[in-house]
Amino acid sequence: MRKTISIILAISLLLIAALTAKYFIDNKQKPKPKVDKIVKTVFINEVKNTTVPIVISANGNLIAKNKIELYSEVQGILMSSNKEFKPGTTYAKGETIIKINSDEFYANLQAQKSNLYNAITAIMPDLKLDFPENYNAWQNYLENFDINKTTQKLPHFKSDKEKFFISGKGVITSYYNVKNLEVKLSKYILIAPFSGIVTESMVNPGTLIRSGQQLGEFIDPTIFEVSVSIKSEFKDLLQVGKEVTLYNLEKTTSWKGKVVRINGKVDTSTQTIKAFIDVRANDLKEGQYVEVALQTKPEENAFEVARNLLIDNSKLFVVKDSVLDLVDVQLLFENKNTVVIKGLENGTKIVSRPIPGAHIGMLVKIYNENSSK
């Protein structure tokens, strides 16, 4: 009996303790956790709408405007000259660039001239009898005939009868054979058509040159041309004669150029149009890479911002009462690193540096340089 009472008391005490513990747990007040608000610091620019100059940038490689590829039209041994026909050798206008041995050909030409002289001499008695009115002209022609000089034009025929007689004797055929050989003889010497420099040489003295063989390349190193592709939407801004500025790759040197031609066809794949620009300078080289800056009509009441700040090419983040907002802007022109926009009022605070995870309604704090110090 006593043992049973002890068990009941023990159970009762445990039950009371459990109920008491539950009561205190249920009525205990838990402190609310504190949530720290994250406020990002942003850099801003205040909009100041002004007149923004629009500069179209393009690039290309310089090509010598006066450039000729040298080919041989005759066959022979390349002769040595005072100047080596090598890349970098300069020649003045009218100076001999290449000379090919023409001894055999020259001897053949002299033989043909002799045949012409003999043919005219043979018909002189007949001319004196049948065409006395023109005999003196033919006599003077023979007296001035010099086999070592360029053959002069035949005397003018006084009548068709005289022309038929002279032609029947083979004089005209012989004359034109000589003139043909004289023209061909001139091709054994290549004369510089302008002052320039050899940029490529493919032959050496003593080499047997064949007809049609390429010998090298010769350019004028003072005037160049560059072709640049401009978006077709700006084609109305291009004008022949318009002055442009060209820069080297590092933009440490600039030159003035002029638009000389504009292609009348738009490239269907790129929707661009080609403009050709001339530039004269002694410090330029063929193949050199240059950038072209083409000034166009400036945009009024516009603002220029960094290209990476645009959202979907039409929106910008601005700060209003310490909160981010996204506003629409009008995109006018795109440069390499910046864009020209419209649609913002003066004094609008735009975010000047990209913010990771930025969204509308985000609480921000404007960076103050003075306070940071």
C-alpha cells in the first residue's frame, strides 16, 4: 500500500513539473530579430544637356594611290644599273627603273629601217615622173632620214593615185613594221612615271626575263587612299570634298584627309557604304592602319554617357530620393565607349557606374567625396 502511494506521488510530481515547464515556455517573450538594411553607395552624374558634337569613327588600311605592278612585255637579260632594283630604292620621275638587254632586237629594227629607206629610194624616179608635185617632199624625207633616230611620219599624200602607188610598192607596210618595232624597243626600258619607291622586287641582274613576267611593284609614297565603311543611315552626311581627320593606332599623330569618292551601292550584308579618302603625307606608309574621324551635324540638348550604363539600349538608372528608378531615354548615336542620348531633364541624377544586382526601388546612398575624407 505504501509503495503504491509513493509511485502515485512520484508520477504526480513529474506531471506537475512538466505542466509548470510548459507554462513558462509558452509565456516566455522572444525578442524580435533585428534586420540590418543594406544600403549601397552609388556614384552619380548630374545631367547637363548641351550641344554634343557627333563624330563618326571608322578605320582602314592605307593604299598607295599611285601604284603600279611592273611586268615585262619583252624577253631578254636584265641588265645592271646605277641603282639596285630592290625594295626601298627610290627613283625620280623619268629615271630608268629597269633595263633589259635589247641588242638583238635593236639590230633587227635597224635592218627594217634600212629596208624602208631602200624601198623609198627605189620609187623616187617614178615619183619624179608621175607625181612631180610631191617629189620634193619625198626627197626631203630621204635627206632627213636618220637610221639612228625615231622614224618620222611619211609625207602627206597629194592624191589617192599617189597613195595607191606608194602602198603598192610596200612602203606603207614597211613603215608601219618599223614603227611597231620602235614601240616594242621602248619596252626594253621601264621609266618611272612618277617619283616613287620600289616596294617589291622579284628579279635580279643577269636573270632571263620572259614576256609577261612580273618584275616588282612601284608606288608613290606621298599620297595614299583609305576606304572606310560608314553606316548607310549616315550616307547623307558624306560629301565629296569634305575634310576629315585621320589618326594612327595610338592616336599620337593626326593627318588631314579629303573625301574623294563615295560608292553608290550599299553593302547588303552590313548595310554600310564605302567612302574613299585621300591623304598626303611623307610620314605615312602603305598598309598602315588608321582611324578616320568624320564630323557630322551636332545634336542639341543632348547628353553623353558611358555605353555600359544603358539597360536594354533604351533605359538608365537614376536616383530619386535615395531610391533607384529606371527611366527611358532616346538613343541618338553610339560611339565605341559612349552613347549620345536625349530625354533627361537637367539636374537628373544618373548612376555613373554599373551596380551589381540593381533594381527599381533599391535603397542607395550617393557617394560624397567630402564626407568620405
